[in-house]
Amino acid sequence: MTATPELNGQCIVVTGASRGIGRAISLTLAAAGAHVVLGARSEPAAQTVANEIESHGGRAVAVRADITSQVDTEQLAAAAVEAFGRIDVLVANAGMESSATLMKSDPSEWIATVTTNLVGSYLSARAVLPQMKEQGSGQVLFVGSGMGHSKAFGRSAYGASKAGLSHLAGVLSQEMWRYGINVNELVPGPVATDMTRGRWTLGEVPAELPSERVKPAVEVAEFVRSILCLGAGGPTGQVFSLARRPL
């Protein structure tokens, strides 16, 4: 693999790494020279991505991790340190979607969406931050959503979870800057993935998002790579967006 100096040898933890945006991010960062720790609820699925990385000369470790579990997120961080001695970056990507009006929503699904997208990201960040503080450097990149910055009919759970995530990123950036740790949010806009199959197709302009274009996951991954290459001394408390609509 061709290594980019900014990422060469860095240990990057990616949650939700076995498919979709997380898989694309993991492959792209590995191609840029990073050592990738792939967290996913399915370890075999994550191992498939790790095998693909290693087949191209990269280094990767697959870890079964449910990000809604404090134990699992702490074990994910520990596995990263055991494998590579440090944690340079967390890409908190794992999440879930749900769509229903409030009165028609399933309470368990509503709660699960908020728990996964917000609490899971909180637990993931909390698990890696002690190591980053010890190092005196690090980056946390939360994968947010435009729906966390605007309101959409029938998306109360998803929108609320992503709005909370955006607020979490802003507060955490204030708490961590003194330790040399950047905390930012990425808004991908509409992306063609397994999770959005049946709702969007690659290249289309969604009727509900007339100013947007459905992009491939690799386009998001390349944007993530460019953000992380800014380094631990770069911008913090920012929202980096691939969405065309103003946030």
C-alpha cells in the first residue's frame, strides 16, 4: 500500500467498520498507511474487511464491539493499544436509522436509535480518550447527519440522536483542546449504502432532498482521509460537511 506521511503508522479505530461508510473509511485509511482497528457487532464481518486490508499489505485488527456496551467499547480501545501501542484517531461511525412519526413509532426502536447514535458515540469516545490524553494528542471524528442540524418529518429519533451528537462533539472539543485532542463532526449527506438501499440509489437527486446528490461511500471516506491528514494540531470544534444544503 502507498503510505501517506500524515497517516503512516497511525492507529485509527473505526466503529461500524464492517460495511457501508465504515468499511469504505477503513479501506481508505489503511491505503493511506494507517493501522486500522475495526469495531463491529459482527466480528466475522469485520474480519473480512481486515483480511482485505491485509491482502493489500496493510495492518488491521477486527474486534467484536457493540458500541452501546461500556464493556465492549473499553475492550475495543484496549485491543487497539495492545495491537499498536496507541490510539491516534477514533472515527465514531456506527449508527442506525429509523423513520416513523412520533405517534406511530415503536418506543423500543426509538430508544435504540438514540442509544446507538448518541450514547454509543459517547461511550466510544470515552473509551479512547484516556489513551489520547496520555499521549497528548489525538483526533475524534463523529459521523453526524444533516438531520441533526435541521428538522425532517417522521425522523424524530434519528434527528434527535444526531442533534445530540453534534452538541456532544462541540462540548467535547472544548473539553479536549487543552490536551491536544481535536474533536470534529462530519456530515456526509445522502450516501448509497446497504442501510439506505430501497430508499436512495447512487447518483439520484432525492425528492425529499432536491439540492442533494446520493454519493458513494468511498467519496465520504476520501473526505475523512483529508480531514484526518490535517493532523492533531488542526481544526477542532468544526462541522465538515459534504451535504449541499446549508447547515
